[in-house]
Amino acid sequence: MRKRNEYTDIWNKKAVICRKMLDAICYGDTVLTPEFKVDDKNRKQYFELLMAIYSTERRFHDSRRNAGIAASAKKGNYKGRGRIRIDKLAAQDIFLDYSAKKIKSAEASKMLGISKSTFLRRYKEYADAKQ
């Protein structure tokens, strides 16, 4: 039986090679290997073949990862990624400015150092708690 890291390394190598070949095929490049040649005559067939292999490997990899996360969560070891911490006082001032339409969400999110979607979620939480 393979070790976890060995499996991951093999998956990464297969995925990288497959992805690079798919990219080259999609861009219309000719792919030359010692075993075969991909050009305009057979591009569609190789694309379909490689995409099927890549998709199958990707699903298998995702299912193994999800099973590992589920098993870890069942044991109580996995709690997911933590929330991004922001300065509450600075956030409150920025939320007030945003609600008064003094600044836009993109500017406010940059000031807090978070993404725009995170800012909007946090603002919604703030507005809901205020009511």
C-alpha cells in the first residue's frame, strides 16, 4: 500500500502532465512524445481521451480528500478554516462610513485587508446584529 504523500506526489505528477497536454491541445499546439503525436488530424480524439482521464483522476482525488476530511471531522480533529480576523474597532468605523455611503465596498475591503465578498458578509452580520 502506498503512503499518503507518495499517492499525492503521483497524483500531482499525473495531473500536471495531463493538464499541460490539455492546455497545449486547446491552444492548437502540436504535441510530440516518443509514443504519439497530437496534431490537427487527431486533436479532438486526444482531447476527449485526456479529458476523460483527467476528470476521472480528479474525481477520485476529490473523493479521497473529502473522505479524509469527513473521517477527521467525525473524530473531532477537523473544524475547517477559521474566520479571517479583523480589527473590530476599525471595522465598525468603516461599516459606519460604508452605510453612510462615504466609501464603496471595494475601498472598505482594501482598508480592512479582506476580500470584497468577505467585507459584504461581515457588513451584513454587523447590520443584522445592529437591528
